[in-house]
Amino acid sequence: MKINRRKFMKTAGVTTAGIFMSNVNSGQISSKAGKGPGLKLFYEPYELKLIHTFTVAEGSRNTTPVVLTRLVYDGITGYGEASLPPYLGETQESVMLFLSKLQLEQFNDPFRIDEILDYVDSVAKGNRAAKASIDIALHDLIGKIVKQPLYRLWGLNPDETPYTSFTIGIDTPDMVKLKTREAEGFKVLKVKIGRGNDKEMINAVRSVTDVPLYVDVNQGWTDRGKALDMIFWLKEQGVVFVEQPLPKERIDDTAWLTQRSPLPVMADEAFQRLHDVVRFHGVYSGVNIKLMKSTGLREAHKMITVARALDMKVMIGCMTETSCAVSAAAQLSPLADWADLDGNLLISNDPFEGMKVINGKVTLNTRPGTGAVLLNA
Ligand SMILES: [Mg+2]
């Protein structure tokens, strides 16, 4: 889908004019906005261009479709985003269809977050990224109304943000070395493995750098015994944890592996929403929380509370996303053990600017809401 930032911004100036007809197929900015002071929703498809072809155990791609959202209330705009990597099953069409069903103008108080987001969650099952696009825009909006960044509203210390890993996708040894050199400045790298050349991948990275490594198998291993052997080897290579080693359905084998593993075993693909945290206690050591799975910040925050109560590790991750969604996730990052918030750094056409990675560390700004601003607005 073509970039249409100008139209996105242009309409921002005429939001109070009211009614835009929803048109799922045209890519036009759409809204169910009606009369009165309620929340007004606008949305638009956008295609992220990846700097490098991205290969993980499931396959390769060069673009990621997203839908950008805006919630407008009393002349103030909150921005949100649904990122739609193909393996999660949502599409721009499904997101816009979901958004077109929402009647958000019925809500006259954006601070009634639970009421609004419980309604959004009730409209249809699934649609987690679509729901996240509303949650993020709503949190951005209320932060802007009270002129405070979200981390302050949650009582968090912005100095306690973690380092973020930078992701190295599966590739030839030469390309892996090149990408590892390009990632100089990051204090930790996340290496994708699980396609049969695991040791080659790790050795290529290790020939360039000594930084700690996170490893993401993306369900690529099938034999739990071999997986355990590999984890022992990875520990010797300075790996900190292993993410989603076995297929998500293999609950018993994963519990067996986690019990014996010398490294924490983190759930990603297996894990979506709040109830999964409780379900996976004893199966995984911790959870990789992503806003596009959790339906946004409200539920992600609850997940962290529950995971901590169960003595589980917490990681905050992301999809390939613009700085809009990544900045939202970054607001929660002082609560996480580990962060993988590099999704905006993997794209060449980010329409937003927000949280920065400075000396490898997630660095929050003092702007209100998510801290993300639309560039050239
Ligand atoms: Mg992962």
C-alpha cells in the first residue's frame, strides 16, 4: 500500500468536521465519527519497508503491513497502530473491518479506559492487533490530555529502562557478520535460529562481537533432547535465554525442557493474552509480551503484574512496527527484565519519531502520551 502520510495529516486538521464514510477497500481515511463530543476514530493502511529481508524459521519477507489509527477528542489526537506480520493471521482488511464496527463516539470520557477497551474487546473475538491500535491511541490521547508521558502516569522511573536487543535474522555467515557489525552500539543482540544452521549462526555472530545474546528459535526445534543439548552449548556461547524453542502446541515437552534447561525458556508464539500467563506457569520461565498480542498496553501492564506474582521473567517485545507502537511498549519497559524493542529500526519509512535507543538503552523522552510524534506534521 502506498504511503499516504499527507492525507493522514491533512485530515487531522478537519477532524471536527465530523463524518467520513468508512470504506474498507479504498485505503481512504475512514471514521465512524458522528455528532457530539465522543471519541472519533480514523484509520489508514500503511506498508512498512524493511531495510533487510527478514528471515526467521517460518519464512522471509521484505514488507510488513500495518494500519495507523487516530483517536480524536476535544481537538487532541492520540496515535495508534496495528502491525500485521503474516503469521499472526490479521490483515489490513480484517483490521479495517473490525475498526469499522466500533461505535466509539458513544464514549464521552476517554479516561474510562476499562469501559472503552472492554467494549472494544467485546465487539469480536481475536483481532488482537486491531484492538491494540485502539488501546495505544487511547493511552496516547489521555497522556496528551493531562500533558504527561505514560511512564509517569504508571509511576515508573524512566532511568530504569532496559537495554534493547537488536535482531539478527537467519542468513549466510557473511551476511550475519555484516549485520552484526552494523549492530555495533547495541549491548545485546537477539539471534534468530531454528533452521538447521544454528551453530553456524552463533559462530558467525561470535566472530564479530562478545555482547550477550538472546536466542529466538521461533518454534524451529522438534526434538526436546537435542534442544536441551543445544541450550547447554548456547549457554557456553554467552546466551542469556532461549525463546520459543519448540512448537507452541508441545506444552509437555516444553515443560520438560524448561525444568532441565540451564537458561530461561521464554514463551512467544505460544503466548497471547493475560490468561496464558497463568496457564504457562511451570511450562515456560517467562513471557515475551508484545502489544500486538496482548491487545495493547492495558492488558500488557496486567500481564506483567501477574507474571511477577508467579515469579516469571518478563520481556517486552514488538513486531516490525513504526515508532508509534514501539514507543508505547517502551513506556512499560522499566518493568521488564529484557526488551526487544528494535522493530522501528528495521524499517526505512517510519512516519513517526519517538523513543530512541541511545548507547543500546531504551531511552524515553518527556513528551506526553507514548512520546511518539508524527513526522512533518
Ligand atoms: Mg520471538
